[in-house]
Amino acid sequence: MVQSVASTRAVALFRQHGGIMRMADVVRSGITRNTLYAMRDVGEVLQLARGLYRLAEMPPLAQSDLVTVAAKSPQAVIYLVSALSFHELTTQIPHEVWIAIPRNSEPPRLEFPPVRTSRLSDAAYCTGIEGHEIDGVTVRVYSPEKTLVDCFCRRNEVGLDVALEALKSYVSRRKVNVDLIMEYATKLRGIKAIRPYLEALL
């Protein structure tokens, strides 16, 4: 495949940014939309979502849906069942990416993957966020402890059986931080919801 000067520049630009870029950033860097569309049409870049592109030569994404959401919406935090799945605390297979955003924020507009968005208060949103590097993109995910508290606080939404399965899976691990769970549960007013189950398992 013979590359044009513009597409060669674009490939170099994508490589500098870990292989994934938003169209707005590409255009801002001096690459035209037509160049990007031409690269997409010949398979040099892949369109992950509206306005989000990935260099085709990059190795396959490890968790492509989470990476797509994180790249499109940097403020989104992987939440509830998707966070359980990320931490391998559930046998559930999420059919959409569950995310949390600040209360006054606009949810990301994605054609794919499907996203379920919850707006949280400042305290609930800011507590327990971890940053994980996946395929060159920082994906923000709530920690296992925060996720357990969230699931018990929203047990009517995720299902009590899912929350209990996750708690049992967490307790069976060597790395258990009960104090942190209780700290988060107290802060987020979920202590009554989780304490009886936690005490029964310990």
C-alpha cells in the first residue's frame, strides 16, 4: 500500500498518541478529515466509535469496549457490574459498559459500545477511583472495595445475588481490606446494606 504524505504524517501522529485519537485532536494537529476518512476506507485506521479512531497496525485491544469509552469520555469511571467484571469479581457478562460521571456532566454519545450512565454526587463519584493503563489509554475504574459498596447501595439495580457473589469472591481472596470497605460504606451511607453480609462471611 502506497501511503500519501498526509497519511504518513497521520500514522506518525497516531503512534505518538498510543495509536488511538479523537478526530478533533487529529484535525487540530493539521490532518484533514478527508485524509482520516481515506485512511479508514483503505483500512489504515479503524473507527472505534463516532469521532474515535485507532491505528490498524496496533495489536488487538485487550478490553476494547472500556478503552473506547475511556478515550471518548475521560471523566467516565467504570462502575458497578462492569467494574466487577474488570476486577474478576463476577460471573456476569456485562452487555453494556456501566459508567459513572459527575452529577452535572453530559453522558458520552457513543454509537458503540452501549453505555449505561449513572450521575453521582461529588463524594460518590470521587471516592475509590483507580487508573489502569490498557493499550496506552488510562481507564478509570472504581476499586474492588468501592465497587462492592456501590453494588450493595444499588442492589435493586444490579441484583442482590450479584452483589453477594462479588462479596464472596472478594472475601475468598488473600488481599482483603475490610477497613476500607467499611470506610467507603460509612462515607456513602451504605453501612447498613453491606455490614450484615460482610460479618457473616468473615
